[in-house]
Amino acid sequence: EAGVVQSPRYKIIEKKQPVAFWCNPISGHNTLYWYLQNLGQGPELLIRYENEEAVDDSQLPKDRFSAERLKGVDSTLKIQPAELGDSAVYLCASSSYRGTNTGELFFGEGSRLTVL
Amino acid sequence: GENVEQHPSTLSVQEGDSAVIKCTYSDSASNYFPWYKQELGKRPQLIIDIRSNVGEKKDQRIAVTLNKTAKHFSLHITETQPEDSAVYFCAAFFQGGSEKLVFGKGTKLTVNP
């Protein structure tokens, strides 16, 4: 079974440019997460989807970040415009658990963003 | 607020020794505590988890203990091997308001041959 797939794996852009990341979760997983991981830190939640609904986007900087999960499967995370401080790894994860129940999160390999 | 503290940030042991990583969490209502291992440049992967209705769980060389009263949980790795070298993250599932898994800052474990 394929795991969580993310692309691109690496992206280098200049500040003020836009960037988008794509995630394909494990088949059948209704819950999808985008996490931000700075160097030497643990993952920090940006947004959580249950199917196509964003049930927690309180940590998403909405002035420049946006996300969507059309049809409740694949998801994209966009940054526009990117700033130097956005350089990090963007991790996507999926889970078969929902709401107040939780269990194992399956992570993708991540998309490493470098903003110059 | 939702907070998970993890110690130590780095840990170096000799092969065959035991390693212990400790975490504390802020919300007494938290009920799920996983541990993830992340090798350099790789994805985090679950190695063991524990729910609040048990105090200890073992899986071969890995064990996790939970003290709900103290809001404290620990990862124990026995007979460490070089392939155990990685960054380990604890996490706690917070239920107040928005349900979310909050991660500690990680412990870089180095097992010296």
C-alpha cells in the first residue's frame, strides 16, 4: 500500500514568490493534516481536515497561507507571498481516526522549502 | 495552553546501554501519547503509543510509561543499537476546544558503537 505522497520534495524560491505543496493521503484516510517542522523542532499543526472540511485552521497564518482539500482526498498548501521565515519542512499526514478519537498519524516525506 | 516539554534535547549512549526520554504535558484531559522516530531526512514514524487507561506498554526493546497524576510520560529503550540513532518526538493529544496532537521539540539520540 502506498504511503502519504508529497511533492515537491524540495523547493527553492525567492522571497515574495508563491509556492504550492501537494499531498496525497493514504487511501481511505478521512483526516489529513499539514504540519510545519522547523529545523531542530517538532512538527507544529497548521491545519486539520476531516474529509473536505477544515476543522482546525487556528494555527494557519491566513494572511499568506491557504489550503484546500477538494473532494476530500488530495490537498494543497499554498504560500503567497513567501517570506524568509517560511523556510522549513512542510509535512502532510493522514489518519483513519476522526474528531475526538485519535491514533497513528502517517506522515509523508515532507516538502523542504528554502526561501532566499 | 497546550504544551509538551521534552528532555533531554540530546542524548548520547553506548551501544547496549539504556536510553530514557521524558515528557510532560499541560492538559490533564489528554488521553493519547505517541512517540515518533525521525531519522535524518526521513518522515516521522510511530514507534509506540499509550492511552490514558494504562500505565505502561512494552514492545520488544521499547517501553513507554505514563503517570497521569504527574502529567508525565517516558520512553525507555533497552539494549540500544546504532540503528536506534535518530530524533525522537513525544506528543500528547489535547481535547480542549480543538482536538490536536502537540509534539515536543525532540531528543536527538546517538548510540555509539
